[in-house]
Amino acid sequence: MVFALQSQPNSQANPYGGPDQSELPATEKQIRFARRIALTGGIVLPWEAQVSRRSLSQWIDANAAVLNSPSEFSQYASSKQVAFAERIARIKRRQVPHECFKDRQLMSRWIDSNK
């Protein structure tokens, strides 16, 4: 029985024997996520990034912070806070100050002081 010696494996090759990540095309899910990042942040999604899984993954990692940026509404009081504050206001026959609706911390303080 003769065994052929395998040449040195490519350092880029997948250790499990499949094709390298950089050789595989980007998945549909990756492309949708990258497009959502691009639309949200007003960023151009370059064609070169869409060619392979690895390049698109690197682009997503570099630009994913756009999705976590706070919006103008993130500081508003939550619907649960508003409902609870209005219930307290009805019981105490007071009005919730208008400033409280635009600042969740201010609403929280108003609720704590009027329980």
C-alpha cells in the first residue's frame, strides 16, 4: 500500500478541510444585515466588501456601531413610565409636567417623588 504525502497545507485553508471563508460568497443574511447598517448610517456599502464572507464580515464589524447609536427618542420616557405617572397624577389630581415626557430620568424622579 502506497500513501501519497500531502504537501504543506495552505496557511489560509480551513482546518476542517472545507473551502476558506474568503473564498465563500457572502450569505443572503449577511448582505441584508450590511444593507440595513448602510441605510441606517447613510454609509456606502462597497462592492468589494460584498464579494466574500470574510470581507463582508470585516465591513460589518467596522460599521455595526451605527445600529447602536442613540436616537433622538431614546431619552424619552417609556410608555410604561408614562402610564404609571398618569395613573399617579389622576389619583393625586395633578398633572405630569410636560418636560417629564421628553426625559426618562426626569420622569423617574417625578414618579419617585409623587408615589
